[in-house]
Amino acid sequence: MADSRSVLVVGLGRFGSAVATTLDSMGQDVLAVDKDPVLVNRWSSQIPTVQADMTDVIAVEQLNASDFDTAVVAIGDSVEASVITAGNLLDAGISDIWAKSVSKEHARILQRIGARHIVNAETDAGKRVGHLVSGNYLDYIELEGAYNVVKIHTPVHLIGYTIGDAKVLERYGITVVGIKSPGHEFEYGSRDLVMHRNDELIIMGKQDQIDNFIRG
């Protein structure tokens, strides 16, 4: 599992709350902020929350925003507030900014001011983004039902093993769909395929199985 990181989520609408609760459930150090006291009160029993207007530089300073590794700007009802907040967080020293955009123009402005990741997402993508922000996955697709498909780097405890020798399916319940090694073509996950360091693995399983597979 990737080391826990501190994540500031600004905006507790459907998208922001999905990102924040997903991060919290994965053991990440998350703080959710919204200027609306109703939303803050709604989520305060589930995740750490603070009421503040992050378009205000003083509020950013009071929250010690510079102490966070990553920020997610999940403001969707005001392009101006989104851009100002992203700019304030960048000025505070957070370089890893994920920002939700509601239009191409909005995305272009966010990119120009230095937001590293622009999410063109509706609310149902919040869970996926939460997993990506956590740093555990290169990509994440939630399937209908209990199963998910994720892209990860080879877990340290499996480097150098073939899929068969590692008993991936038997031990973890995980199916390795395929492997993409740097500089090589994608290969389907046969049992004699070796998992190297920095390989990208496409795997499918239930969320708890995926977590166990990554942890070892």
C-alpha cells in the first residue's frame, strides 16, 4: 500500500464528498473544507471537516494548508471560486493540485495557473478520483457489482515472480488481465508471465482482494 498522505478536499458537494469519504476509508489523512455550514454539518460525523472559505487567503493560512501534500479543489458551482481557491493553494505551496472542471474553458484556466491534474468528472467519478489521489493506483474503474479493475505497479513483494508461481488467483482471488512492461507491448496475463519492477499490471478483483494483493 502507498504511504498515507495528507489531502485537503475543498468542496463537499457530491463529487467532493465522494473523494473525501473514499480517501478516508482508505486510511488517508484527509480534511474536507466547505464554506456552507449545512454541508459541513452533514459530513462532520463521517470525516474530519472544517467550515472555511478557501477563496480567502487568511482562511488558507489559518488552516495551515501548506502542511498538506495534496489538495483536491472540488468546487463546481463557481468557476471563479474554483480558480481563486486553486491559486491560493498553489501559492501556499501545495504543488499536487487536483481540480474539478465544469467546462473546457475552466480546465484551460486551471491548467494555466498550475493545477497538475484536471478532472473532467461528474459526481459519480468521485470514488475513482479518490483512489487515484491516494497514490495506490495508476487507474481505477469501478464495475457494476462487487468487482473493480485497477492499474498498478508491481507490488514489491511480487517482483520477479511469475503470475503462476505467486499463485495470484489462488492466494488473493485476483485476476491479472495483462502486464505492460516499459518499452514493450501489452501482454495478456498468462501464468508464466514474470512481474517485473515498474511493470504496469491490469488486475481485477473485489476491493478487499485488491487491497490485500497490494499489501502482500
